[in-house]
Amino acid sequence: MKNITLLGATGSIGRQTLDVLREHSNQFRLYAIAFGRNVEKAQEIINEFHPRKVVVQDEKIRQALDIHNSHTSVLVGKEALEEISADSETDVLVNAVMGSIGLEATLAAIKTRKQIAIANKETLVTAGHLVMEAAAKYGVDLLPVDSEHSAIFQALNGEAHHDINRIILTASGGSFRDKTREELKSVTVADALNHPNWSMGDKITIDSASMMNKGLEVIEAHWLFDIPYDKIDVIQHKESIIHSMVEYADTSVIAQLGTPDMRVPIQYALTYPDRLSLPISKKLDLIEISTLHFSKMDLKRFPCLDFAYQAGKQGGSMPTVLNAANEVAVDLFLREKITFLEIEKVIENALINHTIIPNPDLETINGIDQEIRRQILKSYR
Ligand code: NDP
Ligand code: MG
């Protein structure tokens, strides 16, 4: 039995993680959860899985929960995220919160040598060097949940690093893949939330439409696999069947394929290096699909991808700025305070106005993250 601690239990990845736990209740126990504001969903999860620990953001949410057994204890506040991640009873941390809020929890789990299934890509974007440095120091593997990175992780299995020509990330193109930039001027939040292949949380769905999601994934791949940016390519593949590929020195390409279903990479991160059956996921039927499409990514059409490459290559504090500006901009767009194309502008301005700080420590990163958010919010009050 492995004890699972799940941060972001009420979200899209969180719920799909629970699907996997349900399938294999003889192997996994939900030990602890954290969530944000969705009390109703959290209550359902508590009633079904009876976790020992539940982390809530504030007293108000604690009071909204209906827990009258002594089996479940409720902890309050951001520090409690770290506490359950590092808890001696936790075997595996699934970090599926949205945003840089997940950073300290990841670091706490690394320091206590947990198995870590990482969905929370913002953590790796905002502080990749700190996370990977700590992972190396404590000898901890970060097992990717993101489908592209799970694919690369599987395609890399056992191969020597110097034999890699390049990594090829595939991108579905998001909700607006067939729209021109002119047409993007008038798109709405509802349009953007309508992703063709995947059902995900709001923030990542907007990131997919702006292609920032792929940009964040380029930086995520750089850190997870220690690959330079000029060896990471992105191609558009609208069916999301090939989840990503590795090209080797001898031109051989190894890809991982499957129907678009996050429960597959989630489960692999929980069972690695073993595999378990997953009857709830539809088998890939290539004859039914019959045709796969590939096309070049246009960095002019999708400037956010370009921003991410540039911020990644510049390094230092630039990825922190990119991530913080993007988190705020997406939030402003979701609240209909800015238009879709203004997301790009907000991020570009933040990057232009920032003076790079090389090799920032945790305190510096948190400071920059807060300052960028404050500055942007100030101009849109
Ligand atoms: P959702 O928005 O669906 O879920 C986010 C989760 O984080 C919710 O459970 C939310 O709680 C919780 N949360 C938010 N703020 C806090 C907080 N301060 N403390 C504790 N919990 C908090 O996002 P997704 O599941 O889509 O994405 C989660 C992460 O996984 C992101 O980093 C995303 O990029 C990554 N990812 C997602 C994929 C997907 O298919 N969805 C694919 C690949 C990566 P509540 O809802 O209760 O407020
Ligand atoms: Mg992905």
C-alpha cells in the first residue's frame, strides 16, 4: 500500500488522480489532500476516501467542511501544504495545484525523499534550477505527469544522454489553432475555454489557446531532462495522439502514443517503473483514427511560445517573470478585465521591464513573483 498525498485534489488532474486510485484501491490509499475553494467537491472526496489529513486555505473554508470523525484532521494555511508533502506517512506526493503556489511543497517533498508525481509545471518554470538542484542533492526522481513529458520520459528510458539529437514536443494548437491573429482580436473567454482534445482546468486551457502552455512545457522539459533549448523543438499535431518524441543521434525517433487521457501519465507516475492495467482508458485504435497531421509551429502566430524560449534561454529570473506575468494575465482575461491578445502584451511588457537577476534563490524568486503580480494588477484596477 502506498500513501498518496494529493495537492489540488478538486481540480482536473486531482479528480483524474482519484479515478486512478479508485481503480487500484488495493495498492494506493489517499492519505492527505489539499484544495482551494471548491468545498463541495472536497467534501465528496472526504466522504468517499476518508483521508487522514485535509489542508484548507483559511478558517472560513475549514468551517464550511462537515467533518465529525476523529480520523480526519484539518490543517490550515500555506505551510500546511509543505507539512503534508513532507509528512512521514506520505509515500508519494502528487502535486496538482495550479500555479507557483506549489513550489515550497515540491521542495519539502524532495528534502524528505518522497516519490513525486509532478503536474504543477509552474513550479519547474519559476524555479527549475532550485528544484532540480535539490532533486539531485537528495537523489529524488521527479516523475512527470504532463503528457508530453511523460512521453519523453518513456522514450528516453535507458538511453545515454549524449545520444539525443533533439526532443520534439507535440502541440494540439489549442482552441484557436485555426484562427488568424485578426480573428483573435474578438475571441471571448467561453471560446478560449473550448479545447478541442483535452478537458482541463481553466488556466491551462487558456495557456493552450495562447500557446504559453507549450512555452511552459519547453522550460519544463529543459529542466526535467537537462536538455538545452536549441535541442527542444515544438511541432503542431492536432490529434494529440503522439504525445511527444525523442530523436537520437542515428536519426531514430522514439515516440509514445495513446488516446488523449491524462489518467495514463498520472498512473505511470504513480506506478513507475511498473505498469498496471487501466480499463477506464480507451485503447488507441489507429485504424479508426487513420490519419495523423503535423505542421510547423509559427512563432509569429504564437508569440507566447517565442517569449518562453527567450525567457528560458536568458535564464536567471526571466522564467519567474514569464510565469508570474502569465498567471496574472490569464486571471485578468478569465475575469474579463483584458482581451485575449492583451495577455501577450502584459507578458511582453513584464519581460522587457525586468532586469535579469542571475541564479535567484528562493526568497528572490518569491519576491519577484509577488512584485510582478502587484505591478500588473495595479495597472488594471
Ligand atoms: P485546476 O484549476 O483544475 O485545479 C487546480 C487545483 O489546485 C484545484 O484543486 C484547486 O482547488 C487547487 N488550488 C488552487 N489554489 C490552491 C491553493 N492556494 N492551495 C491549495 N490548492 C489550491 O487545474 P488543473 O488540474 O488543470 O492543473 C493543475 C496543474 O497541472 C497545473 O500546473 C497544470 O499546468 C498541470 N497540468 C494539467 C493538465 C490537465 O489536463 N488538466 C495537463 C498537464 C499539466 P479549488 O478548485 O478547490 O479551488
Ligand atoms: Mg501537456
